[in-house]
Amino acid sequence: MIGLLKEVGESWSSPDNQAFVPLTTAQERLFGSDHISAIYAQIDKPEDYDEALFDIENVLRRNHRLRDDQENDFRVHRQDFFLATIQETNAELANFIILIALVSLGVGGIGIANVMLVSVTERTREIGVRRAVGANRFMIIMQFLVESMTLGIFGGLIGIGGGLLFNSFVLGTNLVFPWVWMGYSILICMMVGMIAGLFPAYRAANFNVIEALRYE
């Protein structure tokens, strides 16, 4: 039987461009096969899963004329096994990504600490002047902590911007990035900057005022 279907127009795809052929014709002429390679079954209730698998195996063994002492010449795949495998893979991938993120944060924190130590050394005379005109140790600590947190925030912003640009121009996919995650990322970077700046800030606050003023 040959005929034309009524034109329905386009939606997400155009069904007007589809052609329907008999199953056996498609198997022989399109796929070069004379048998069915896969059968998909759907159960009504999850609690019937094991019973359904048992029945499917029995029916296939009977249709394939297998004796009791013969092994199956087919395989029955359980969807929950695939789901469990995918979940395990995703969990391992997530742990790997977390490890990379922690290493990156550690390296970034060490970089901020080194920059702040150099900055403290170069600004020893400035610190001495501030202490001489009335600034206490807490003010000095807060000054360098704010600077280190600012470095962390800018690093986080650059990382987020770089990731978005890489996704847009290299991967070409629509990245779903909730704003709350961006806020958490900036907060974490700020905390890393603060922790990295603690030692340089403490060191700057404990400079001897007289020696700091004489520093060249």
C-alpha cells in the first residue's frame, strides 16, 4: 500500500519529510538485517520489575528453542543497572572536579599569599608611616586583608568570565549557570583570599615602627 499523509506543517521538526516503510523492508534494504536486534519493554509498576524480567527471559528462551542446559543466546539489560552505572560515573566525575577545584583554590591561595608578602615588603615604609600617625595593628591587618580578598574576588570574576567565554566560543553549548552558584563562587574566592592574606597582614601589623620608618 502506497499513499501520502496529510500535510501538517512544521513544529520542532517537520513530519512532512518523513517516510514510512514496512518493518521487514527497512530491515532488509536499509539495515541489511533479517532479524530484530533489540526489543524494548516497559512495565506498568516498578514492583513488577523482577517478575517481568523472568517472564521476558522465559519467552525468549522458548522462542529460541533453547534447552534447559543451554545458555542464553541473547541478553536482557536492566535499565536500573545502566542508571546505577551512570550515577556512579557522575559521582566519580563530580569528585574529580571537586579535587581539581580544591587544588586550583590552593594554588590560587598560595599565589595571593606570595603577592601580599611581596607587597608588604615593598610597602614597609608606608606601614611605618601609618603606624607613626596613629594607625593600630588592627587597621593594618584589615588593610591587607581587604586587599587580599579583593584579589580573590577579581580572580573569581575572571575565572567565571573565562568559563562563560570558553563555553560560548569553543564548546558552543548553552551553559546553565544559576546566579546563586556565581555568588557562592565569589564568596569562596573571597574566603580563600582572606585566608591567604592572614599571614602577610599579621606580619605587616607586627613591624617595628622605627625600623619600618628607616626601611629603604
